[in-house]
Amino acid sequence: MHGFDFDLVRRMPSRSAARQSTYLSLTGMARRYGEVTVTVGTVPRQATLA
């Protein structure tokens, strides 16, 4: 299996409701996969990867 590196940067959600329910949101470009976003919600602190 071949790996690759990519950088994630902090992003603030644009909608007010999303800002209230988001603890941390990181986004970046992952070559052939396109945009990668990791979001951690405030309650429960659970991460999702899209």
C-alpha cells in the first residue's frame, strides 16, 4: 500500500448554526481524492471525515 501526505488547515464554518455545533473543522486537498474535511462536533466530541 502506498501512502501520501497532505496538509489540513483550520476552517471556520460559514453558517452561524454550524459554528455553534462545531468544535474544530480542518480541511485540505488530498491529491486524487480531492477535498478532505475533518469535523469535530461540540456534543459529543466525535469526529467525522468527509
